[in-house]
Amino acid sequence: MRFSLRIFFGYFLLVSLLATYVLSLVRDEIKPAVRQSSEEVLVDTANLLAELIQPDFIAGRLDAGRFAKAIKLFAERNPQAQVWGVQRDKTFLRVYVTDAQGKVIMDSTGQALGQDYSQWRDVYLTLRGQYGARSSLADPKNELSTVMHVAAPITKGKEIVGVLTVARPNWAMQPFIDRSENKLWRAGLLLLAIGLVIGAMFSWWLSRGINKLTGFALAVSEGQTVPVPVFTANRELTTLATALGTMRERLEGKAYIENYVHDLTHELKSPLAGIRGAAEILFEEGLALKEGDHSRFTGHIRQETARMQQIVDRLLQLATLEARHALKDAEPVDIARLLDEVITALSPQAGTRQILHAPWPSAIIHGEAFLLTQAIRNLLQNALDFTPEHGQIHIGMTIAAQSLQIAIHNQGEPIPDYALTRLFERFYSLPRPATGKKSTGLGLALTRTMLELHGGSVSLANHAEGGVVARVCLPLG
């Protein structure tokens, strides 16, 4: 399973368990909270009604008094109320009164008149000066039929002479409880969905960073020149990427030095051997040598020394470029203008060879003008070296799919099959047709490195119509 999916499923499990726990906790608190609020209201109601009934109760006219009449009319009322989306078309409050012995002497429903309620908690505790309340089942077979009872004392002076109890069924509050629970679950599911979206985005963001690091490591293992990835607002991944970049530079530096020492030693053997041979002859023969031979040997030493200097200079340039992983002074470069300048600069070396091209399309590359000029110049110089006298070189530039392609086609001899895969190796070179001599073998390696720094590529291949074509591909921007 992918790392990002593991993170997402772990996050999903954690959020789901936490959401379920919180929702269950809140749900379990809704019903008690609503009932506690209802009990608080019943406490005030019971005490208010106890004060209102006290005159009629003391005077002994409870059944014929104004209070009894008001309670009867209250029971017959139709409120026609819309309470937070719940329709109310009747009252639920029951009121009953007991005397000092706990006998019911008034009941708004008439169902308990004359019954002994002295042992019910609401009456029992209130007659003893305590807070009296109870919750009882109206139907023993139905757990949802509980009714809340709250009592208040009826006093004469400091003496408790009776008890007034108000009762309200809990199921009357159930619609509000159900609505609150439904809202809670909807809100919870919405928050869960939002949390999962955030978790998915976080997993994607984290896995994207890891994938970038993985891609960077794979590119380095394949020897590609890629910049160290940068991560916004992620210090840990940035630190890891920097560490990988530093490790790459050190490992590459070690291998780089080893390869260069090996290649340079191999390449310098030939000129050093020539210089040594010429020097030994000059030393041993001295003045005995003819003037022509003396000039020939000293000329050979100068020629081989110059070749060694050229190799060292090119190697230093290549080493500097290969140590870079990104452009430095990048700017918009007009490629059409750059090609014109390169052709003008090399025209004196063309001699009888013709450099032909169609009008250039307009194209801008974001890069270093000096490096791009050097790369194109190396390829055109190479084409001139392998093109016979009176031959032609065709240069074409096309734009397609956000990329720029330059083709330099010369009419020289095709590249041997054995050399096709080695042309961009350091120090590998084919003899020039005109002189039979080889170059330093670093020009094409330099060209490839310069173009890769710009995100481009270069290739050399035999053309189907004869000759050789060098193709350059660069991203537009």
C-alpha cells in the first residue's frame, strides 16, 4: 500500500473514532441537559402556583376558588404555537394538590382525587421541608413514558399545610431532543467530511513531497543533473532534501575526481610521450642536429604543449559546468539573433562551404546567453570540420509543443556505427577529414552539459539523405 494511502487511512480512522466519541458524548448529554432545563422551569412554576393557590387553600374554598377555575381553563386551552418548528396544539402541564397528610384534594386531570400520595417522593420530601421531585413511568411497559414531577410547599406562616405538584411528560420534549440530535449528527458528518478532505489534501501534500524526493534520488542515481527540490512551509523535507543534495555533491565529487584523474592521465600520455621523445633527441643529439630537424622537434614540443593546455582549459570549463546544478544569470535570450551571431562569427572559417537557412521564427529561451552561444557554436564548428569543401550546411529551427528544436545538417561522411554511442564521451573524438587529426574530445561533452543545464538535450545521428544531423531541443519560456 502506498505511503500516502496509509497516512490517509490512519488519519481517517483517528478522525472517525474521535468524531464518533465526541458525537456520542454530546448526544448523551442532550437529553439530560434538556430535562434539567425543564426541571428548572418546573421549580419556578410550582413555587409560583403554590403562592397563587395559598389564599384559596387556607380559606377552604379550593374547588370553588379562582385558582381551580383558572387551572381548568388552562387544561382546555389550545396554544396553537409553533415552537422552533414543533407544532403545539395542547398543554401538557398537570397540577395536583395534596393536604398535610398527602391526600390529593385537587387534580387538574381529575384522575387522582382522594388518593394517598404521601409516599411519593415529591410529596413526601416537600412535607418534610426538602426539595421534592420525582420521575415516574406513566406506562410501566413503556420506558419512554416517564413524567417529571416537581413539588412546592403551601405554607401558613412557617407551617407547611399542603403540597402543590406540577408534572410534565418527558416525551413532550422528545421532538426538541430528536431535532437537536439530528442537527448534531448532520454537523458531525459535515465536519467529518471536511476533516477527511483536509486529511486527503495533507496526505497528498506530504506524499507529493516524498515523491519529489524519490524522483530526485532516482535522477541522481541515473546520473542526471537536477536541482535540489525546495519545499514551501516544510522544514523537515527541506532539511532532508538539502542533506541529500549535499550527499550527492560529495559522492559525485569523489567519483568525479576519480574519473577525471583516470581520463586526464590517459589523455595526457600521448602528448607527454611525444614531448619526452622530442626532448630526449634534442638533449642527446644537441648541436649535431640539422636546423630543419631541430625546428621540427621544437615545433612538435610546442604543438603538444599547446594541445595539453587546450585539454586542461577545456577540462576546467567542463568541470565548472558539471559542478553546477542550475543556471545562474538566466535571462530571456533571442535564439534567432543568437544563431545569426554564431553564423557571422564562423563565416570566415567556412571558406567554400555554404551555411544555409530559412528565415528564423521568433523564439525566446530563458537561459544564459553565453552558454547557449557556446553550445551552438561548438555544434556548428563540428559541422564545418566534417563538411568537405564546397559542401553545404543546412540549419533549421522549428517550434512545437512548447519546445524549440534546432537541426544542423552537414554533408559530411556518416558516423561509423561503432562511434554513434560514444560521441558525447569525454576525450572521444573522430579524426577530421581534412587533417586526419583528432580534437580534445571535450567539445560535445561541454555542449551536452550546457544544454542540460537549460533543461534541453542534444543528439547526433546519420541523416537518411546522407550526412550527419545534430539536433538540439530546448524548452520555451
